[in-house]
Amino acid sequence: MATSAKVGANMTGVQMSPKDTKSLLEAVEQIRPDVPGDSKAIKTERIVRNEEAERIGSVPVPGSAKGMLKTTFDMALGKSPEILIDKLGERLAFERNGVRLYDAMIAKAKALEGADSDLVQVLKHIRDEEFEHMNLVREAIETLGADPTAMTPCADVAGVKAMGVMQVLTDSRTNVAQGMGALLTIELEDNAAWELLIELAEAGGHPNIAKSFHKAKEQEDDHLVKIKTLVRRDLIVQIK
């Protein structure tokens, strides 16, 4: 992998110009904001907007008789099926984004490491398992009679979170090490989310769905180990 850090003409730090830094600090004391007040007004406005804002979407009413029956039955038992469906929607969106993220990383690795590199093979293996997980969650949603094409609130948030990682991976200036670091943030969340999803399925009275997720959780454990190992190994090699 290419070296992540390189000494160069970086002029962003204050140490590059002590004289100008002194002038800036003096200006802070001499020049006051045009608008009176401090950060309290911003905090107050944020509180007001949070109180007034609507929620990010909703969990749709089941569109099938099967789904309506299951939902009604769960509610009769005092459960909240919409919570499980929302988190399943989130996982579906996350795994779908995961496939796209790994595709982007594979393209970068091919360009910088070579199409036949060991790294590319590892990334392809993980990408394929992410695709399997996506279909696994889709089947679970259908089993509950819900619509896997619906965008639930948590699915919406998952898509927004993935945008930052995708920007890192598709930026032609980032190298492999930086891309792998971005993937590590995704795998850390992915690993924890599967553990929680299994617990939610069991608590919601769906042991078969929970059981079907155990293999995915084991594979995600392996993904996390692989990505952490690659990131750590690259950094150690660079620093020596």
C-alpha cells in the first residue's frame, strides 16, 4: 500500500507563520462580532428546531394480509413490531451500501495495488458476503410480511451516514490505506449492529429469524478482523 502520510508544503498550521499568528490572536481581542451575543442563542435555536421538527419518515403499514396479520398479532402480545422492521430496514440499507462501498474500494485497490493482488481478493470475498447478508435481511423482512423496498427511518439515516465513506473511497486522491481506514468505521458499526439485531429478533418473538442471522454475525466478525489486520499491518510497515 502507498504511504498514507507524506511531508510536503502544508501551510495550514499556525507554526508556518508565527508573526501572522500573533496578529490573528490580537485581532480576536480587538475585533468583536457584528452581531451581539454568544453560542447560547444557537443552542436555543437548535432546541426549538428539534422540538418542532417532524420525524425522519415512518415505518409503513404492511401492504399484505400476511403482514397485517403478523403485525396485529405481535401488537396483541404487547410487542412493537415496527421497531424490528425499522432496524431490519436499516440493516438492508446498510448491507446494500456495503456492497457499493466495497465495489468502490475494489476499484481503488485494482488501480493502486493491481487486479490480482491479495487485497483485491479479500475485498471481493467480503463484498460477496455483504451481498448475501443483504438478501438474508430482505428475506427476513418478507417473512414478517413487510415491504423490503420501503425506506424506513433508520434506513434513511444509514444511507446518509454511508455518503461520507463513499466520498472517501471514490476520491481519486485518497490511497488504499485511507480507503481501508474508512471501511474500518463501517465494519465496526456493522459488527455491533448484527449483534443487536439478533437480540431484537429474539425479543420480538422471532427466534427463527434470529437464528438465521448467526452465520452473518460470524462472517461480520471475520470481516472486522480482516480489515483491522490489514489497516494495522500497513501502518506498522509504514512507520518502521
